[in-house]
Amino acid sequence: MQVMYQSTRGKGEPVTASQAILKGLSEDGGLFVPTSIPSLDVSMEELSQMSYQETAYQVMSRLLTDFTEEELRTCINSAYDKKFDTDVIAPLKEADGAYFLELFHGPTIAFKDMALSILPYLMTTAAKKNNVKNEIVILTATSGDTGKAALAGFADVPGTRIIVFYPKHGVSPIQEKQMVTQKGTNTYVVGITGNFDDAQTAVKKMFNDKEMAAELADAGFQFSSANSINIGRLVPQIVYYVYAYATLVRQGKIQAGQEINVVVPTGNFGNILAAFYAKQMGLPVKKLICASNENKVLFDFFSTGTYNRKRDFILTSSPSMDILISSNLERLIYRITGENPDTCAQLMEALSKGGEYTITPEMKAQLADFYGNFCTEEETKDAIREVYKASDYVIDTHTAVAAGVYKKYVADTKDDVPAVIASTASPYKFTRSVMDAISEGHENLDDFGLADALEKLSGVAVPKAVNDIRTAPVLHDRVVDAEDMPKTVKDILGIK
């Protein structure tokens, strides 16, 4: 059965998976969603014996139906190779009463590698399938991790250029160093004097700017996206939830068919949406636990049914979640409207113009699969310390938000179903916050000194991604105001 993709806002005909990946965003500003969610009709016994790559093929072939088996297997095998520092790609570690799904074993030590290692291969394959002659310009806003993972994925990929915008004062020192030292003749990194939402809003505007699209086309370029608004990012993320479940079955921790809970630290809502899609495909997930930091716009939405971005933007120790406009939530909203594109478009317009929208009680009733909560900065620090004390296991700040929220969930519900916590970044990416939580007497160390101290404490070697940037020269030092982003893009592409 062929799965087609349509816009959440209803304009235009359905497109194939490869066309949706190439476009990134629909012409009407909507996000592409599958016209139907296929079931994962492979037994869990079979899946439990499969490698990560084989599992990826089983999941992705159900959703990316216009890719041939050879095309898809080539993309998968090219992505999940020696770039990852473990053959299992996404190991599960049991600690402090939960299973931590380590999604940070790729080249940039964050979960974005899981999808951004494969997206360049999916995109260049899609370009060939659709006879695209233009150079593809990947335009991306990042709150910290997407930027480096996308840069690493697309660096020197023929027929592409990548431009990443990030909030100059809104990412960790390691995150920034990873981006500004990126090599590649087709890579461009630009800081902005604003926050992530400013960058993301400006990127979306450029995607919807018909005049700019015409200027690009005349110069031989077309935009696409590496953000999680691209369905080519979302589909590979479904894989690791299926793989985690199959791993628990293989290890005898659960029986096939037994329910689990999934806990995800959430900013832009893509990672937890992938878990929701896994559940829709038949994975036995009981609750999707959405963990927010002090920018708790999603917690408030699940509690009240009102999404309200009109609030102070808080810089926290989990910067990849410092987001007030969770773009991927639109895909869930579309689903709970009964896939009514007009209602979805009206709600998104209300958010854009007035800063908030409220869903109906009938729509809110369909969110029963979700539980939302948040952690303060102090609670995040406590969670790192507690997991370390209980299990001698070190987690980063984002994973700590999830661990802290999971404890709240268990306290609220007494639900002790086995839980998989998405561990979204290596603790080495946020060394100062992590060391502050578990140790003392390191105040005078720089980020790399802290990494060495963390290695001694944790027994886990400093990752190659950190060692590589210790002495790497800064190659990108441009900083602009958010309103100057379109002009910057044209300047980079040589368009007058």
C-alpha cells in the first residue's frame, strides 16, 4: 500500500514521501503528514532478533513507500555505520528503575544524529527520483543539537548547501564550538542576536516567501529543511522506539505485547511525536510522558487545552528544550481535529497572530495517551544527582528533565509499567551543569577540563566529538539580527 503525504493545512494534492522530504514544508505553511498510518505487521519475536539497520528497514519501508528496497537499504546502511561508536547504535541501560535509551552514540553525541545521519541520503535519493536539477539549500534553525548534526550529515554532500542559524547566547559552549568549527565547503553557520523561536520563525517565513523562492530558482537553488518539520527527520525517529521495545523483549525484560511507558524530554515535539506514531503503528505503548523544562508551554497545554506562547523565554541548563513554539505539535493537532485542515489552519493562525489557541473538550479528550509535567532547574540538578547516586550512571540535563518528570508521573499515578526514557544527549555536551550536580571543587576548570574530570568520575571515556573540537579553529563567526536572516542567506548564495 502506498502511503502519500498531505499538508496539515489542506492546500495542494497529496505528494509522495520523496516529494515531501524534498519540500520540507508544504507551500501553505503546513507540515506533511501521512494520509494513513500503516501497521507494523512484523512479529515482535522477529523484530527482537533484528539489528538496528534491519529494524530501520522494517519501519521505514512501511512509511517511505516510493523508495525501492535497494534505495532504502543503501540509505540505512550508509547512515548507521562506523559513524556510531557502538554496533547496536542505540543501547538500553537500566538505571534507577527505568531503561535509558541512549540516542547519543553518533558523531555529534546527541539524538539528532539518529535522523540526521540518514536525511542527506534520503534527500539526495529523493532528488534523483524527482529529477531535481537545482542545488538544494538546507535552511535550519537550531536550539543546539540539530545544527551540528545537520552540518555533520550534509558536509560536502554533492548538490547541497547547508545554512544553520542558532541563538548566539542560547546554546552551551560545547554546542557552539561544535558548530563554529564545522568543516565543509558547503557549510555555513550564523549566530543571531535573538532566541531559538526568533530563528525558527524567520526560517519558516523564508520557506513561505514566494518571491524569495523565485529568486532562488532563477539562481539554481531551492530550499529544503533539516528541522524536525521535515518528514524525513521524523520517520527515522520512529525506528528507535521499536528497536528499544524489541531489545527489552530480546533481553527477557518484558514479554511481547506487554505495555511500556515512554518518557521524552520535549521542546519542538518531534521526538515524542515519533513515539506517538510508533504507538499508532501498533507498538504497545501505554503512556507518552512529555517532559518539559521551565519553558513549560507543553505542560500547560496538556493541563489546560490552551497553547500560549505569550510568556517569558527562560534560558535553562537544557537549552535544546528552550522553545515556546513547538512546531511538530501541529501534526498532533491535525490528528485530533479529525484531520480537518481548516480547523488546524485556523488554530495555527491564531497562534501566529495572537500567540495562543484553545482546543475543544472533544479534542482534549483525544490527548489521553499523553501525560505532561516539568522540572525546575533545581529538580533537574537533583535528578542528575539521584540517578548517579542510585546507579553510578551519569545523564545529561535534558535526560534529567525526563527522569525527574518520570518520578513525578509514578508518584501521581502509581503506574509501574516498565519505562523507556529517551536519553537525548551525552553528559559530555553539558559538562558544567552535570559536574555541578555530582561533584565539587571544579569551578576553575574550563569545559574541556570538566570533560576530563567527568571521565574520571564516570569511567566513560571522553567522546571523540569533544576531543576533536579541543583545538579546532573557529571557521564561522558571523552574527546577525533575526530580521537580517533573509539578506544573509542571499549573501551566502551570491544572490544580489
